[in-house]
Amino acid sequence: MVLQSSLKNCLQLSYVFRTPKAGFRNSTSGGLIIQSISNDVYQNLAVEDWIHDHMNLENQQVLFLWRNSPAVVIGRHQNPWQECNLRLLRQKNIKLARRRSGGGTVYHDLGNINLTFFTTRKKYERMENLKLVVKALKALRPQLDVHVTDRYDILLDRHYKISGTAAKLGRTTAYHHCTLLCNADKFVLSSVLKSPYKGLKSNATPSVPASVKNLFEEDPSLTCEMVLDAVAEEYATQHRIDHHITLINPADETVLPGINNKTKELQTWEWVYGKTPKFSVSTGFDMVYKDSVLDVKVDMDVKHGRIEVCNIDLPEQWLPPALCSELVKSLTGSKFCPNETTTLATMLLRVCPHDDELQSRWNLLCENLIMLM
């Protein structure tokens, strides 16, 4: 399989994209296989949006291949606090992204392959796409025991999930994307997809836990490139097109006009966190101060990622009532976010009476509040 990478081919690719409304035009075939040269999750999700918004798929279908550096990707209608360990993501510098399709939360790294199948809405068929992937895997390694379930997952050895599915159905265009666990870091995967947050109540779409396994655990001789090429070859065979992968740069405005604005939107706090369905937090924590253990209760309603209602129940006289009231007032309307809460707490502390014990108590309370986020 030939990879398009030379300057000449890049210029040819620009010609293909010259008319955005026509999408990925290809006069010689009814399909196109493209692969992102970027490992940035926001750029690659933006490519999906761009194709969905600009492409005419009446006479052509597209397979988009992409891989990401470490990232957690949640579904359009999910709650990140409910789905993953945000504190751990920040510590490990793992990105969090919200896609525009539904489905559950997945962990991506360079050992995980992403496949997106674009068609018209009329031709949309998840099961056929997944059967194509299974057929490609069996052609690559006939001994692999892989099959598609009624839930549109792909299982290895009848038990381990190696692929999950999500989709977006537009008015005329649709896409279905799925993952393939090849050699992902399962320790990180299991750690970051475990929420430590207590007392959350939400109507957001929950993920369904599953036992997972890497393809490479079954056959260490495999590589991600081998799997990508096998899927691309099977796609080309079924769609009767050339076995050719076109490389694209998701940051190239000459090829994808408007792509960078789409990428920036997917990175905003308002999209990643602010699109979370309304939820509530009703929890408590013990604060150890000197020789005492203090019980604190916290109740919050969060809408569009911002604290709409806030109540903090502290032991009587542990903090001056006016100061506690000011904290609740400041939190109301603010982002449910550790950075913003830290900033608010620091600002309030500056107007407090200069009292070492009072400041110690204040810092302890704020540190515990931040742990809720």
C-alpha cells in the first residue's frame, strides 16, 4: 500500500479539496481512504466535523484513519466527572475531549486505532462496517477469535472488548467511528476511566464497563501499521477502489478551510465541560484539624458546568459566618473547576483578617472543596 507523502502529492491533495462544498472529490472512484498525520485529539475530531459539514457523499464514501496521543474522549451527552478521574488526567497531562457523537467514554493513546466511516444517512450501516473490520483482522491473522456483538462492539476471545462504537446522524450525512485496542496502556486506561467523585447525580449517558484486551496480547508480532493497512485494504476491496491511503494535515487551512476554528472550539472549557448535562453533588468529607475530625457537608447543583446552587454545612463557629457566606456567594455562578475555585479562595483570603489560625482553617476547607472537582 502506497502512502501519499511527497510535496507533489500534497499539492494534488490541495486540488482535491479546492471546492469545499464538493468535499473529497475523486473522479476515478467511489471512495477515499485518508489518514491524519496528527496525533492531536482535537484536530482529529475537528476533521470528522469538517467532513460531516462539507462533504458530498452521494457518490463517494470515506474511511478516516487516525491515532491520538494520550487522551480521554467522552460522548456528546456525558458527564466528565462521572466518567473519569479528572485529577489524574491533570497530573498525567492527558487531554480530555468531548466528541459530537454519542456513546461512551474511551481512552486513546498511540496503541489505539480510530476508524471513522462516512456515508450518506441512507447508506449508514454500523454492522457492515464492523464486519469489515473483523474480516480485515481475520485476513491478517486467521487464528484471531474476533466477532461483532449485537451492541456493536468487537470482542476478542468471546469476552474481551477491543472495539467500541459511536455515531452521528446528520440530516443527509452520517458517520460511524470505532476504536481498535492494539497496544494501549491498559494500566493507564483503567486508572483514568475510574471516577473518584462521590455523591454525583446525573441524567447524563453513563458508560458501560467492560473487560478489555489488546490485540497485541494475542499476537505480539502485530503492529498498528499492519492493522491500519489491513483495514484500509479490506475497505478498498469492498468499495472497489485503489489500495491507497491519502495523508492529510488537520491544521492545513488550504486543504480544510475553517478547520482551525473547529479545533479551537473543541478545546474550549465551554465545550468540554460546559456541555455537561445538569447534575448535582451531594457529598461530605472529614477534615482533620489539629486533634479534631470535622464533618463537612456540601450540596451543589451544576448547570452548563457552572455552580447554580451551593450550600456548605460547617461545624458552628469553625469559620466566621460572614466569611463562609461570602465563599458560598462567590462560588455560585462560578465554574465547577479547581482553577477557578482556587482563584476565588485566594481573592477572598486577601480580605480576611490576618489571623494565622483562620487562614489555616480557610486553606484546609478550600483544599477539600477543590478535591470535589
